Amino acid sequence: MANRILIVPDIGDPDPQHWQSLWERRNPTFARVALRDRAAPACADWVAGIDAAVAAAGPHTLLVAHGLGCLAVAHWAAAGGRPIRGALLVAVPDPDGPRFPAAATGFADPPRERFAFDSVVVASDDDPYADPAFARAIARDWGSRFAGAGARGHLDAQSGLGVWPEGLVRLATLKGYGVAA
């Protein structure tokens, strides 16, 4: 069975020009995780959504998370998430930061335990939701490789990334990427 790539989006409505949306439209192995209440998310609901999607997709899953979706993945993993191949975690927000969305509940105090799967954290030097020191520290705690993206904002549609080829390169560095088993 080939890898299934599950997209875990950020808070808010999906932007059709966001790199996650572009990836999903261009590749049939990519699917968006159905998450409840994207405007005012509750972490427990998002963790349940990730778990249901991974259960359906199987152990050859790769998660591609952005923003708040990254914190949901961390909470899911700490709650004993099912086996997966790896995760690409882009623009992890700092829940203690001044711009963290007040509408998001239950995402505070992200787990700091090492993940049981391969992972890469990608961060921008000027992300308004987390400074690079936070991103590096969380990557270290999770046992993730850290990849700096330069000054690119929140690494979203407003960053002008388009299909974001650099992100696809980072995704391809995950152990087991492209391996059928």
C-alpha cells in the first residue's frame, strides 16, 4: 500500500491558493482531515478528527500540518496516536504568543515529548505567530529536524508560496516517503 498524505490545516477557512490546497488538488494521495469548527476550534475535537483520519488511512500515513494543525498533531501524538510514517509541521504557533487566536481552546501547553515518528518542523524567521527560537525549541523537544524558511511570514497563501516546491522537498525527506509496504 502506498503512503496516504493527510493535510491538517490551520484555523479558519481554507484558502484555495494556500500550498496545502494546491497540493491536495494536484495529487490524489493527498486528503484534507475533516476538522470540526475551524473558526473556533477545540483541541480535543481536532485530535479526534486526526485520529479518525489516520485510522481510515492506515499506518503508511504522512501528516502535513500547518499552523494550529501542528499543535493538534502534537496533542494527538501525546495521546497515544496511531502509528504513522511521519509529519511535516509548518509554522507551529506559540500558544503563549501575543497573536495566538483566542478562539482556539485546549491547545495551550503543547506536549514536549519526542514523537514516535519522523518529523520536520519548518519555520519562517518572521512568522507573526511564533519566533524562530520557539520553533527551534519545539522541534528539538519533538525530536524533529528543523528547517528554516527565511523571512516568509506565516508560510501561508499571503506569503506568496504558490505550490511551494521547497515544502514538497521537505516532505520528501521524511523516512519512508514514497515507500510502498
